Amino acid sequence: MARVYAAPPASVWAIAGEAVGAAGLDVVSVDQARGVVLAQHGPTLISYGEDVSVFIRPEGNGTRIEVVSLRAEAANVLATNWTDPIFEAFDARLG
């Protein structure tokens, strides 16, 4: 899922790690040159965990953010989809 924000890429990158962390994930890496933030959520009592990629690219006069949330284990039907919590964190910071 992707959204385009009216904010310039520099503004998005300035809060990217914070927004992903605020969504409840552990940030693994932030690579502005490649346009990706990698994060994960570890195992819980009902899930083997999740791996999340957040792609950030300039688009028009704004910035496109795409979130890909994957289960750490394919059979893990109870895994959380982190797309909405991440977009909510960006919404709160970017308006």
C-alpha cells in the first residue's frame, strides 16, 4: 500500500525512523540512498514476528511512501499487518 504526502522528501526522511519506531517496530536500518527503511517486530505469544519495508521516493511535489509488511513465517496467520500503524505515525507527523 502506498500514499503520497505533500511534504518534501527531506522532511519525510527526517522523521522516518521515528515514525516507524512509534508504530511499534524495531528499526533495523535506514538507507536514504536506497530509499528504504527496514524494520521488524519480534515474536510474540501469537506470532513469529513480522518484517517490514518502508520505501520512500520523491513523487511530483511530494513524497511517496510505500509499506510492505510480511510475516516472518508464511504459515503465521495471526501476524500483524503494520501498514496502517505506520501510515498513522506518518500522518501524525506530516499532517
